[in-house]
Amino acid sequence: MKNPLLLPVLLALAVVTVAPLASASQTLPPLPLQQDGGTWPSGHVQGIAVDRQRGYIYYSFTDLLAKYDFHGNLIGTLVGWTGHLGDLDFNAADGHIYGSLEYKADQAFYIAVIDGSRIDRVDMRVDDGDIFRTVYLPEVVSDYTADVNGDGRFDGDDGRYSGNEAASPDHRYGCSGIDGVSFGPRFGAVDGPAYLTVAYGIYGNTARSDNDHQVLLQYDIGNWQQYARPLVEHAPHRHGPATVDGKYFVHTGNTTYGVQNLAYDAVSQRWFMGVYPGRKPEFPNYLLYAVDARQPPSSGDLVGVPAAAGSGWEQGLRLTLAEDGLHDAASGIRGWNQKADVGLQPVGEGLFYQVENSGTKGAQRAQLTLMRWTGDAGKPLSPVTVLPR
């Protein structure tokens, strides 16, 4: 858990370079080529959300949300929670920001639903009205608290693994909570309704074989108004959808804390997954993976996950890695050695915002750069210097 933000906010003058948009987007505000996301007394940057229509970029700094316009002006900040706010995405359908929010000690995992349009000054707080609401995810809690070794208790509760929770024999699929979030079509399609897709965090335990898949949940959020509640940390609520609209698995090999950034790109028809690399030598341990959105899920063996009864492997809906990037012949896994763990956001026309983190504890920075997808296996993203008119 992060401590509450008590230090005064350290503001940095945002440096921004602006270029004109392509002709197909003349009605939209010009994209910045670069932006300094400020220096903050918080955790490192976790992800970004881009409001393309109105010209705003939101940065999650774990226990602080910063809002900038495309010209680099700081519009406001939101503070006042002690949980871990992770990856973000902007939902154009309702104009809200969605982000993963964790309270491991309370066994409470939420999607934060934030009305960014109301953030207009520095140091706004989540308890000022209903600007920040939360939806509980019982499916995540079920996997996080699962008694995997069957000893009749959840080992995360007894303190034996305090400070080294990754060593616990429990947590189904190695679930450490959630992080990556993105809106996109149902897996196997490239159009139709947009689903909120949530990625598990996965503990980086090299002694297990049941934690080698990324786990992705899809939700139709059309009825989520009935679940959304204000955040009350001393009394975590349990209002959320009882079921998911789809649960899927991607075999990448184990990673350190799972999908940190999840992003659907409609141009390439790919779901991109930015991770901290794993440490199992039998896998290539890439930094970035992609799922081919067009390939329908297939039911089959989750290799490494023992079946609940009898022999063999658990069955699940498996997703296909895209036939792009580097290829590890031994495992068959594809991906890229491209940093994408603290911010990756497609913005159309083959362009992405990629974020680099820097700084030290109590002074965390984020530098955003507009990149073009090259398709090159060795260097898939290249900085944009001038956008076409």
C-alpha cells in the first residue's frame, strides 16, 4: 500500500512540442510530440489516459492523478487515496477515466471511475463529491484469495509471507490483483460494442508452473451505474458484477506483476500488453506482447495449471499471440523488447504515446513521447518528429 499523499505537490513546468494532425483529424486538437508529466511526491507513473476529443492527458502516479492539456498546462490533480491506482484508459462513450485500484490488505479490487471533466485545480480530493467512484470485482478477489494448495486457509492472511507474498503457494494463476485496463471489442472481433478489459497482476514466482499465463477479464459496463460507489477506505464496499462477460488466458511465460499496461489499437487490430519481464529461463521474457484481436478464443489446456480434479491441465479460453515481433523458437512465444510498462496508449493513425519514468522516491517524473509503430521486430516504436498534414 502507498501512504496517503501528505507532502506538498512538487510541480514541474510541462515542456511540450506540438505538431499539426493528419488531415483525417482536422477537427481534433493538435497532438503534443512530447510532454513532461511533472514531478510528484508519489509512486512512479503507472499509466495514462488520453481524451483525444478535448485535448487532455491524465497520468496515474499511484496515489495521485494529474491532468494536463495538450499544450502542457497542468489543469489539476486528484489525491486522497492510499490504494494503488494503476493503468488507465479513457472511455469516449461516457467521458470518464477508468483505472485499476488495489487494496490487497482488504482483499478489495476495484475499477475506479473518474469524472476527469471536473478536475480543474490542484489538490482536489476523492471525497469531494462523487468525482471518484469505484466498482468491486469479485472475480479478481476469488482468484486472489484462492486456497490453491488446499490446506484450508488463504496463506496471504496469516502473515507468513509478509514482505514476500510472491512466495505464497496460494493465489490462483499467481494472481496478485489487477493493473492493465483498456476498452476494445470482444476478443475475436474488431468491431461491435466496446468491453472494459482488465488484466491480472501475476506474481513473479519462478517455483510455480501455474502462473505462466496472462489473465484478461472482459466486462460489459452498460449496467455498472448500479454498482458504482464513492471510495470509503475505512469501509470498503463489495458492490460489483457477480460474473464476467469473458475470461481469457494468454500464454507468455511468467512475468513480474503481470500486464502493467494494456492497450487496444484499432489500426493494427492488436491488444498490446506491456510487462515487467519475468525470470524463468525457459521463456524469452519479452517486455511487450500482442494478441491478435481477429483470432477467436479457443478452448483448451492451460498448460501448467493442474485440473481441479483428476489428471491433466485446467481448461480455459485461450487467446493467440500476434504473428509479429521477435520469435522464440523453443517456446513459440512472440513479442518485443520494447519498454511499455508505465504508459502505452494508441491515439490513432498508427501513433502511440509511450511513457518513460524517472526520478527517485518522493520525486517521480514522467516523460511522454509520441511514437509511430514501425512493425520492426527490433525497434517497433520510433519517435515522431513531424506529423503529416
